[in-house]
Amino acid sequence: MPSDNGKNNYKILHTMKKGIHPENYRLVAFKDMSNGTTTITKSTAATKETIEIDGVEYPLVKMEISNSSHPFYTGKVKLVDTANQFSCGQTVMQMSERVGAIAAINGGGFNDGANYDSNGGSPSGIIIEDGKLVNPSRPSANDYYNIIGMTSNGIFTLQHGSSQWAMDNDIYSAVSFSPFLVVNGVGQINGSGGWGIAPRTALGQRATGEMLFLVIDGRQVGWSIGCDLDVLQNTLLDEGCVNAAMLDGGSSTVMIYRGEFVNRPALGFERYINNCWVVMPAGEETSVES
């Protein structure tokens, strides 16, 4: 089949279930500007550009990609925490802009107020950034966390373990949250999950190494009410994830791409949180000082 430049260099990815996405969830062409490869998949990504392929016009998102064998490879996924750790949080937009990230989603838990009104400055659980243990201050074999981590060579790791285990096993980035959704290709959620309908955020990895950022908006009648954990898990399984975990959700759920919101935060604006997962541009994966 011919593409926009006359070569067989585009593919259409499978789509997910009908009836659970916003109205602007439609086929979008993502074009690798380094080699001309175009991938067509369903997305809510906003763009004013279009491209015609086989007589069909698609919204066009241009991507600067360094590895043609992975159509969505843009760099390294890592954790970034607030610049004011233990004092005050930041928004995902602020943290992602501070480090020059391409994309970002909210991360792990933090100690919140009774009315969900904290400033995000107090992390809940383990924090590892650029291979350095941020919380707790010293590694211990006697603490215990739900570790959602990434090794220095890009292996997404889920482990119920100690901060000492994390430091001994090359965990380069990590947060804590629960539950794990998919472990070694097996879904972990029984029934609906029992958490109720709400905005959700999750992070997963395919067997081929690609990382998936997933957010599902909620608490917005007429737009999206959210989902329980079975929908989150099954979406990640449908997308080929072999390991996946839920991150903080609710009013924390945010996705940023190139300085723009991909989703609609439940409050109508971002709240201050403690940390986020980002995609750094290829060749710019150096450590970031908070």
C-alpha cells in the first residue's frame, strides 16, 4: 500500500474497545520525521496539521524519533520529583518543563490532606531519581514498598520489597503505588477491582520494551466519568503490556505532550503533586538536579 511519500512505510495499529473514549478519540497519523515512517492509531492528541494517505485525510502529529525500529521511541523514561521535595510539590507541567521532557504523566503517591488539599510536598513511599534514593533518606532492608521502578537499562520492574533491595538491583527510577495490574503477562485484578469509578493513571511495558503511558479522565459528566481497575488492566493487556502498574489517580491524573495537556484534569486545572514520569529526548537523558 502506498504512503504519503510513495513507499510502504506506514502501518495501522489495532484500536481498543468502542464506546469508552471521548468524542475526539479518532485515527491520528504519527509521523517519524527522521525517516518518514508513519503510524496510524487512535488517539486524542490535539493537532492542527493533517496528512493524506491513500486518499484519506488524518490529523498529523510530527515526532522526532531516533530509533526507526521502535516507531514511538523518543528517549528515556525516568522519574522526576518536585524541585521542592519535602516542602512543596509542583504540577506535572512545571516538572516536565523544568527538565525539558517530551511527555509526562503524574507519578506515585504523596501524603494528602483530609480534603485532598495538600501541597504535594510529602512523598508517600519510595522515591528514586537518577539512581539516587530520595525517600527514605537511607536504604534499609527492613522497610517495605510496592516498588514501581525502572532499571538503568530500561527494564520496567514491579517488586514488593525494601529500599535496600531497590538500590542493590539497579533501580534507576522508582515510586510507590498500588496495585500492580499486570505481572509477567498475567492480569492481577479480580472482578472490577472494587476501587470505584474515577480518573486513572497507569504505566506499562510491552515485551518488546516500549513503555505505555495511560490516563483515563473521570468525574466529568458529558466527557468521561472514569473507570474501575478492570478497565485499566484490560486496556493495558489489549495493548500488549507484560508488566503494568496503577499510579496515583483522581485529581492528580494528568498527561502532558510537548507542553500541552493531552487529557482534561478532573478539577479543570492541575494540582500540586510530588513526582511524575517523563520521556526525555534521545541524547538528553542526563541527571537532573532538583
